[in-house]
Amino acid sequence: MNNVFYNMLIISGPSGAGKSTLTQVLQENIANFYFSISTTTRSPREHELHGREYFFTTKEAFKEGIKNGEFLEHEEVHDNFYGTSIKPITQAIQEEKFILFDVDVRGHNSIKKHYPLAKSVFIVPKNLQVLEERLYSRGTDSKETIQKRLSNAKEELKYANAFDYLLINDNMTSSKQAILHVAKSLMFVNHETKMRTLLAQYAL
């Protein structure tokens, strides 16, 4: 990947941190946008569609994909598999799209190894109490599942320092501005680097 330039942003954080809302902001404001849709073995929630929120598949098919090396990264979370297929990412890079990932902290580390130019943002609410309130207000998970998510959130927070940016989502308006600033800064720096590289080649 040394001679390939790409605009790639990885976001991560616990469920209920506001990642979906901030993803939508990027999609509405960044041209040539591509959101990496994960593949999962969990059942679709109400109003979720195959190919929009996730690619839904069986555990047997997912394990076969792992065996065949079809995933950039994959993890087992909440007793289900989640992963990112390599093929659409390669195509998005060729088409010079702005690529956004929404993955867990382990997925972040795997993507960074493959794509070192990628930048990453860890998104968290002000505190765990706010996170708990958001999870209950969604009304999509059982009490047992929410407690499991909170436990996982505590574990994920230990790895926040591995990210390039930490975004405390205490005010959504400010958070939207911050995520857009990160994305546009990434695009500007990569464009400048690409131009300098091309000019250096002409100089030879």
C-alpha cells in the first residue's frame, strides 16, 4: 500500500455513543463517500435491511469466508460474528472514495495494520451513566444485553489511547463539527501528500 493514497477514517466506541448519527453527518457532507458495511451473523433488528445496515449471513457461511481469507478483519461479539470484506474496500480505494469504517477496537487495530494512512476516532459519551440511559432509551435490547454492552464499554475504554482522536460526545452539535473537521483535515493532508509525490516524480 506504500504507493496508494486513500482517505480512510475509522470510528469506534461503545453502543449508544452516537456513532450512527455522526456517520450520517459525514455521509451528507463528504462527496464520493463510501461506508463500509459489515457482515454479521446476528439476526436483523426491526427496520434493518440486508445490504443497508449489515450484510446478514449464517455462522457457517461466515466461518467459510474466514477460511477463504475474505475478511479484512473479523471478531466475535455478543455471541455473533462481525467482519469487513476485503473486496469492496479495494474497489472503493480504486474509485478514490472517502471510506468510513465503524468497527470495534480490535477491528480498528486490524485495519490500521493494513492501511497505515487511515485515521481513527474513538467516540464516547460523557460517562457510563449517560451511556446506560441512551441504551435503555433505544428500547432495542434486553436488560441483560444492555448490562453486557456496558461491561464491554468499560473494557473498550482501556484502548482509547490507541486511536488518533478521542471525541467525547456530550453535545451533538459540537460533535458533528468535530467529526467533519477530522474528515476534511484527513482529505486535505492526503491531497497535499499526493501532489508532492507526483511533483517529485516529475522532478526526476
